[in-house]
Amino acid sequence: MRRRFITLDVFTDKRFAGNPLAVVLEPDGLDTAAMQQIAREFNLSETVFVFAPEAASQRARIHIFTPVSELPFAGHPTVGTAVLLGLLDGGSQARDFILGLNIGLVPCHVTPATNKGRAVFQLPRLPESVGAPADDATIAAALGITAGDIGFDGLKAARWSAGAPYTMVPVRGLEAIERCHVETGQWKAAFGFDAHAAAYMFCRETAEPGHQFHTRMFAPLQGVSEDPATGSAAAAFAGYLAEHGGYKDGEHLVPIEQGYEMGRPSLIELTLKIAGGKLTGASIGGSAVTVMEGTIEA
């Protein structure tokens, strides 16, 4: 049967930038294997399937797939789907609703506009450290850089997760981060602690003024050689920054740029809430714009 889908570019307000997302709006009757096949057909970093809510308090229940597997949580699918549902609901008034994900319930605040909008969601789970990373030499070999390229301002590699695990890799500057690439034969040794096997590189030097970090994300074992914008990595990064960034109590907006090496510039707005020297909450925000609409036979 024919099933309606809409694609959006997320973490941008301009088409053909940001991170592309496919949203299938009529998935009833599809099982996990069928959804995985459709996600593989779209071959984007993530594809979302929007089901009816499981409770009256929710706007929808969504499932998120990479080309390889289902994810419990991801950022750009949450922002993009929230914006799209806000547009489909009609009107230009800001609204709040809850999306059900595999990780749990995610509160969203949406501001629709014409064919685009902005969404902010609260992290459903605070990030946590998930074990020691590989040593710098092993990480550097997998990224095609040198061990001397890793680390700045006393920051070191670490592993964090807010639902999807990442190895955080501080890199000394834009020149070094631009040289990063996937060395397939070395990847599992450096990042294969889990099925996600993802690396999130960051530096303080940015391509545009006003941004605080420049980032890249590679997850080749998930079929994502590089991602233009990764909200779930930014969510995990919130824990790393709260522990190592020296932030004082209060709210802190952290603009994060990504996707520049791919020609798809993106902006993720991470907000940290610090109390008593610890992270007590965080949110991910960004814009999204619709790109195309059609049907898929499935």
C-alpha cells in the first residue's frame, strides 16, 4: 500500500543544509523488519515512523531507525518530527506536546511557521559516563589523525550517553578536525564498545562567530559514515561539558555547529541547567524546514 512521507532538513532554517530526515506518516501494519527496510531505502542517517499515541497525554508514538538498526533516542528526528507535527496541526501558535520514544516520554515545545518551524525538547534522560575510552593512539589511528591532535585545555577523550553512546574526542582545532576520517580497519578497536560504535569529535575553534563548538560525528557501523547534525551526541555532550567545562550554576546556552565539512552547515542549540555544580537538566533546540512530500509503496 501507499504510505505518505515528508522529508525535512533539520537543525537549519534553509533547505539543502542541516540533517535530512524522512518521516513516514502512515506506518500502521508495518513491523520492525519492514520499517528497517524502508529506512534502508531512504538511506538517511535516520527515518521516523509516526504512530498513534499510546496515551491521551501524548501527541504521537515514534520509532527511529538508522539504515542498520532501531534507536531508542535521537535528536534530529525528535526536533524534525516535532516541527512537522506542529505544522500538520495547523496555525502559527507555539504549543507544547509529548512524544513517546523507546527511551521514554519527551516533552517538546514547538513554534510553527510557513513550511518550517523550531522545536526544543527536554532530555528524557540525563547523560551519564559509560566507561573508559580507548587510548589516544588507538582513537587517533581510527580517525586518521595523530595522538598529538587529541586534547586541549586539559580535556580528554571520554564515553558518554543520554540514550545513545558516543566516544567524545576533543581535537585541538579546525585543521585537525577537518583531517578526521574513518579508518575502517581500526574502527572497532577504538569505538566498538557497543553496537552504536560512534565517535563525536569537537573543538573550540569554530567556522562561524557566536558558536561555541565545532563538531563532527562518525558512526560507520550504523550506516552513517558522517552525520551533518547529531542531537543525541549533543545530549551526551551535555554531561561531558557539565563535568569538565567549568560552568557555574544557572542556565547556559551552548551553540554547536556541525556538518560544515559535508557542505550541510547545521546549528544545534544545547542548553545546560546546572545546580549545585551538577547537571540537573538539558534541552536540545533547533529549526527544521520541509523539503519534499510523497508516498512510498510498502
